[in-house]
Amino acid sequence: MASSTRRSAFQDTRTSAQTSAPAPAAAVKGSTLQIISFTYFTFVVYLSIGLPLAILPAYVHLRMGMSAVLAGLVISIQYIATFLSRPWAGRISDSAGAKVSVLWGMGACSASGGLVLLAAGLHRSPWLAFSALIVGRLVLGIGESLGSTGATLWGIASAGPEYTAKVISFNGISTFGALALGAPLGVVLEQYYGLTAIGVLTMVICAISMGMASRKSPVIMAPGKHLPFRDVLGRVAPHGMGLALGGVGYSVLATFVTLFYASRHWNGAALCLTAFGIAFVAARILFIHAIDRFGGFPVGIVSLLVESAGVFLLWIAASPWMAFAGAALTGFGNSLIFPALGVEAVERVPMHNRGTALGVYTVFADVSFFMVGPLAGAVIGSFGYASVFLFALVCVFMALGIVLILAARKAREAAAREASMPKPL
């Protein structure tokens, strides 16, 4: 029933999607190869983010002699720019086209590499170098919004709305894969060749990718009047709240697992993050078609239940292996929450507003990651490190409640539409 309802919801958009320019002959419409040809641009964006991620705080604090606060600022300010520019990037994708958004995103990421290169050349003037890094991080944050949002919408429009879940899933794999590759690669490059190598590599890869994007065919813009931003926000916000609360399990694990292990005098905290990442990717690959088959809300409910089991294990963990198993379950459950609720969120708006909807929806993931730190830190200060996972468990259950309410609402709306249809004689 969920699958047929979703297909009918997409029916009115297929005609406009099918008028888009044909995909390359080597890639079948909706195939993994075709989708990767668009999510590749997301990979490039997050590779640009990952390359300086592990080296900039130490570079600013130890080599430039800046305070630890400024060393933290040079990382966090990028996410502020990303957070503020997400809805705007979605609007650009809707109004000017996803290709334009990707081209601007690749250009911004390349420019950020140029500013890193400038900062390396100004190393004798620490404040000028620091200013260049700050501007570069702001530009990179805008590039992240434009590039990742545009790549996702471009992939959906080219493959067809029926492949929304698949595109979003591969987009997530590209994100985590690029960060996993970029961070250690950046450390090696800086160690042997200095900060200059980070800037040059970022510029070159993004410039080449910008050229690749310019050669790809755009898609025909879906006609229609754009909804006011507040209307899009109102339709997407409940799904975004479910996403934000459901993402707390990952946020507290990534932020506090090292300190949690240290408080127990355990070794191998990094293995928890490895287990999370492997399980996350495995779930997306193994169950990539589950959302198409069963619907976004059923998959979201199951995912949240699995994540809650993982977070519960982390809370009661009496050994490193219990924590390891909990991290793997958390990753497995967390994996499909974003695409499952994302599919349902974008269905709430017309096709020509889905860039804005996706941008707004993604903002809630950003909020989850950056607001959880202070809240969870306060919980730890009052109740100890293990309590942070109980905090996460409560948040995941709240997300489950929101998703159950949204699923019930969708079922009522479907029943009302069916009841209003004329009965055959």
C-alpha cells in the first residue's frame, strides 16, 4: 500500500522529469552508474572539506600561535556558513537549476583551496594568514551547500523522482566516503608537503570537476509557482525534527566515545567509529531498495528501533565489545533515517520546490550535530559519561514518536483521498 501510494504521488512529476536531456549512453536511466555520475560532485565537495579537517586546528594553534578558541573557530565557522546558506542553495537549485548550483559549488570549493594556498604563502603574517583561512572556510561552507544540494537534485531530476531514495542514499555514501578519505590524506600531504599541497589539490580537483559539470546536460526546470519559504518549512519541519532527534545517536557517539572509553580505562575507542562507519555503509548498500519497496516511514521506524537498540547497548556497556556492538547497531540503524524521512519530506512539496525542501531538511541534520555537543556536555557534567547515551536514547524515542505520528497522518490522508474518488458503477 505504501509503495503504491508513493508511486501515485510521483506520477504527476514523471512527465517533466522525462523531458530532461538524455543521460549518457553508457549509463542506464536510474542505474547506479548514472546516479554516481551526479553524487560524484558531492564526493568532491566533502573531499574538499575532509582534506584540511584534521590539520587546521593544530596548524592554527601550534604553528601560527593562535589560541585554542581561534583554532576551534577555524573549523566551526564553515558549518555556520553551511547552515545559513542551505535554504538559499535549495532555492538556487529550484530557480536557476541544479547544474548551476553544482557549478557555483565547485567554483566556491576551488576558491576556498586558493585561499588556503594564500594563507600558506602568508605564514610570516599570522593574522593575515588566519583571515585568509577564515574567509576560505566561509566560502567552503557555501560551496558545500551549493554543491551537495545541487548534486542531489540533479541526480533526482535526471534519474527520475522514483529513484529519490537511491540518489539520497548514494549521496550519503559519497559524503562519508569522502570525509573518511580526505582527513588522513590531508594529514599525509601536510606532513610531507605543507599546507600548500592542501590548497593546490583542492583547487585542481574542484576545477576539473567544475569542467566535468559544465559538460553534463542540464534538466528541464519543472514549471509552476514556487511556494513561499515559510510554507516549505512548515511542510518539511516535522520530518526534519525526526531527522535531528534520530541523528543524536551518531552525534554523541562521534563526539564523546573517546572520552567515554577513557573514563572506563578502555582501549580502542576508534574501533567504535570504524564499526559505526562500516555498518552505516553496509546498511545503505544492502537495503538501498527497501524505501522504494516498503515506503519511507516503515523503513524509518525500523531504523530508529535498531538505532535505539544500539544506543541502549552503549548506555549499559560493561566491556569494550558491548560498546563496539552498540556502535555497529547504531550505525546500521542510523544509515537509512536520512533517505527514508527525506523521501517523505520532499513528497510534501511540488517538484519545482524540492530543492528548497531538501535544503531545509538537511539543515536539521546540521542542527542536530552542532547543538547536541553543548546539551550532551551538560548531561555528562551532571550525570557522567554513560548518561550521554541515555540522553541519546530518549532523543531517538522522541524521533520514533514523531515518525509514527507522521506515518499515521499519511495513512489518514491516503484513506481520505481514496474515499473521495468516484466509485465505479
